[in-house]
Amino acid sequence: MTRQHLWVRAEQRANETRVGLSPDGAASLLAKGFSITVEASDSRVIPTQAYAQAGCAIAPQFSWPEAPDDAIVFGLKELPEDGTALKHRHIMFGHAYKDQSAGKILLKRFKAGGGTLYDLEYLTNDTGRRVAAFGYWAGFAGAAVAVKCWAAQIRNETAAPITPFANADALTDALLDELAPLDTKALKALVIGALGRVGTGASDLCKRLDIPLTGWDMAETASGGPFPEILEHTLFFNCILAGPTTPVFVAKDTLEAARDLRVIGDIACDPDSPFNPIPIYSETTSWEVPARRVHDNPPLDVIAIDNLPSMLPLESSLDYAGQLLSTLEGLAQENNPVWGRAKTIFEEHLAKI
């Protein structure tokens, strides 16, 4: 067993208040011999003081570049794009393995500094399933944003900026209030990837709002398309992790076709990947401007926000931290297979740079 120093950094992205380790989880790791440093943060959904009370050392926010060389820096979203070389081992969502332009730059920074990326998306068990995922809450929140944007369409308005909610019940109640004065009889949704975590979250949100739902998964898309059924639904949620064999779901030539489709919630959200199954847009949307209008008559909006679980930061953080904790404990084990696989994937992609 090797004593490990885990350094939990403060997130530096706007509208990102989640964290991947809870105070209870930190206390558990400390009891197992870990050293844990948590950066101070005024925006993190769990107060810094709660980590101090759990026994963690507290460091100034954004001080991770000066962390000891042997520390493993743990965050969720992207690092500042300042071009600096990365010497540490980092645990984070890198979005670097599908030919994304920003991902290539990130890998070059690791190569320059000699560091390592343990991509959270590629921490998998022996069967290939991810050991922890925010997927459920991404699906739930993504479906909520799409419904809000549909409601704005009906009111002939631009979709308003989105904000976080205290919990899923508060978000549901707000949506029910927003839908109450509208005619929702024609509203119906299609989820592709309905059996996965993301699809389950999107489906559950629709069920809370009594939106008629069609759920598809691998069997329904095995033909490779085209899929005219997508155009027959008001809302379409893409909830799959795309790869080289993923078919196109909505192509540019379908925009002019007769369709009921009004809002696409691209919850998988990978627009700059060549595997994007919805190649009708090329950039993510934001909390400030959640919808991108890709066609005017009839209107079609795309929602593509890449940190959707932050709409429900406390629930999603505690859920994710609970899923990930046992894997973090494995950092103290030499040749741990989960971390070993993640390192191998990183090294394979680094070799291509």
C-alpha cells in the first residue's frame, strides 16, 4: 500500500459548483491513510468548512499548480486554457480522446509537462462499465432545459438563461408552473439511449411532467437510419455515447422536411467530434444562451450544454461522489486495474500527439 495525496481543486469554470468528493468520503479516505488537501472555494456547493471539519488540509483556491509533485489533482471540468505544461497526475473529464480540438491541446500540455490524465469518463470496471457517472442528472437536467426552451418557443420568446435549483423536486415544480398555462397536448418526446443512465434521467423528467415518451436503445437504431420517427416527436433527446459506428440521427437535409420536431436536447453533447450523430450544429450552448436556433420555419432549437448536472449541484455531487469513492480508495493499491486501464488509454492517445 502506498500513501496517496489527493488534492481537490476548486473548479475554475463559470456555473460549475459540483465536486467529486464529499466531506464524508474525505473522512473515509483519511481513515484509510490518505492525505487530502481541498482548495477553498466560495462557489462549491459544499462549503469548504465541511472539509476542514472532516480533517482535510485547506489550500488557497486555484493553487493546484504549486501542489507537491506527488499529489494527484482531482477536479471535474476543464483546466484554464493557458497553455502551461501539466506535470501532475490529474483526475478530471478531459474530453480528449475523440479528436476534439481542445482535447488535442490538452494532451500536448500533458506531454510537455510529463503529467498523466486519468479521465473520469474512462474509469471502467472489468466489464467495461463506467464506475461512476453524472449521467442520470445530465439526462434529467437536459430534458428540463429542453422543455423550458419548448415553452419559450410556444410563447414566441427566446429561451431564458438557466439557473441551478436546490433539488429535483424544486426543478420539477418550476417546470409544472411554466407549462400550466400552455397547450401541451401535442407535446411528446423520444429518447435514444433510454436504457442508460442519461436516458433514464431524461425519461424520469418526462414522466414527472406527464409528457408522452418513446424510448429507444440499440435495437431500435441498429438499422443505421434514417429515422423518420425522430421527426414525429416534439422533443428528441440524444443520450448515447457516440462512436465510429453511431448512425446520424438528425441530418442537415431533414431540417426542411415536414416535422413535428421542435427541440433537440443533445445531452451527449459532443459537437466537435467527427462522431457527432446530430451534425446540424458545431458549438455547445451555454447557461446564458441555452438554445441555438438551427432552423426558423418551423423553428428547431438545439440544446447542447456540457455541464448540465450543475443545475442540480448538490444531488448530483453527492450521488457521483458516492459512486466514485471505492475507486478513489483504489489509488492506494499498486496495479489497481481501474486506474491502470485509464492510464493505458491516456498513454495510447498521448502517443498519437
